[in-house]
Amino acid sequence: MNVLRKILFPFSILYGIVTAIRNYLFDTEVLKSYSFAVPTIVVGNLSVGGTGKSPQIEYLIRLLSPHYRVATLSRGYKRKSEGFVLADANATAATLGDEPYQFFSKFKSVQVAVDANRKNGIEKLLEQKTKPNIILLDDAYQHRRVRAGLYILLTTYNDLYCDDYMLPTGNLRESRSGANRAKIVIVTKCPKDLAITEQVKIRAKLNLGENQELYFSYINYDSFVFSENSSISRELIIGEPKVLIAGIARPDSFFNFLKQKGDLCLSFPDHHDFTNSDIEAIKLKAGNKMVITTEKDYVRLKGSLPAEQLFYLPIQSSFISEGAKFNKTIYEYVG
């Protein structure tokens, strides 16, 4: 923790009091929450960004869309549109935001919508001619106006919420007690070979309730990188000179996975809106080298760099163990 964050600790106390009062008012129904007959699943976190919400949403889409009509509802962070937008053939990363557009590009059978007002967004989805059977709410853990049927809370292996502090000293949006709303807690971005003894220690630290389920997941990188028109085995590019670009909250794992001696890593803020000057700088530094980026950044960079030069590396969330149990819990809720 740096010195400035320590200095700001009194503001963390104030922020914690404000969020605690807000949660209390919702818990006691002084402030009204709205629930819906359609199954609604929230995937979120207590901290600011970087816990792997998008891969977890995609996991649920793959699990549920073969059997149900699934819709995703996101805020659409940094989009250039307003209000409720339902993705269609004219959708872009600018109108939806990068992550919703990523969902729309990959899963054609899924309805993808954005609305900062989740209550309004759900109501609009249910007004559609083809109504969804299930709505996945992306990053809506603190959106208390909607009372979801199932809450999934994510926390990263290297930055557990139980070790964190409230903003601005730490990265928590609300106090650790907010975890009590979750039916499922997933420790994400774990080492693939995380030992059982370490899992037991983390379970003890989190101190979950009897009715809460705990899982451990890791990032599973694809064996290929993809461009607009082709794919290349990851093994074939390991020794090739390349430029790696990431505009995500915690890019270290992406860089560390691909980086070899001589590779250039360019890091940008999360959800970065690449400007013309950014693109020109990337072109200058890349020259004729292959450019590899994250899937989320690819939807914003596509068309700005030559199609034969720009590639992305897909990822998926995978469970270290008990994946079948997780699936069963989800099916039991939506069924």
C-alpha cells in the first residue's frame, strides 16, 4: 500500500459508512429492491475490476444457452450510447462497450443488452417479442435496486477481498460483509495446480457461511491466437518477435503468459478508448511485428491495425475441481 493510500484512510472510513448505510436501507427495505419472475444471476465483485467477470459470464453462457434463451445485461462501461440498447447487426464496441460487444460477437444466439439502470434493462428485455428465460447481470453486485435470484461473487487469488480495504485506501467498493449476499464465491486466477492445503487456508480466511459454496478457478488460455481471417498455433509464435497490448485492469498474467525475451509490452488503462495517436504509436513501435492483444481489446482495435498483423488470445474460466457441482447448482436454480 503506497503512502498516499494510507493518508486517505479516513476517507475510506467515511466511504465505508456511506455504503454500509445504503446496504442497510436496502436490507431493511427502506429503499425498494425489485425482483423478477425470470431467473436472474449476478456475476460481480467487491473490488474494482480485474476479477475475471467476463470469462465467468461466458462460462455461464456456454453452460446455459444450449438449453435456455439467455440474455446478458451490462452497464456498457465507456460506451458512446445512452439508455437501453439491445445489440443488433449495427452494434459496435462504441454502442455497447467492449465486453458486451465481445459477448455479442461470440454468442449469436444470446440477447446482449446494456443499460446502466438494470431494473429498466430487465423490463425492456422482458418486453421483447422473444423473451429470455434467463438474464445474466454482468458487474451488478452493488446494483441493489434489483434483487437477483442468485449472486456469484468473484475474488482473485492474489488479492482476496478479505485482505483488502475500502476505497480509496484499498480497492473495495463496499465492506467485506457484502460477501454475505453471495450464494457462490469463486476465487479466480488461481494457479492451475493450486494445492488442496492452500485451498483449505483460503477457505478459512474467507470464513463463508454454511449455505455458501466456494470454488477455485484458473484462466485457461487458448492453444491458438486469432486474427480476423486466420489462426496460428500458440506454439509457433513463441519465438517470434511480437508486441503485446493490454488495456485491462490487471494485465500481468496476460503479459507473463506470452512474453519472451525481446517482446514489447504496451499497457493501457482498463477499457481504454484507443485514440488515433495511440494507434499511430502502436504502428510505429510494432513495425512488421505481430501484435497480440486480449479479446476485450481486440474488439476496440479491430480495423485500426492491419488484419494480418493483429491477433488476440482467447481465454476461458475453468474450475480446478468441483465444476460439476457448480453446474448442478446453476441448473437447480434456473430449473
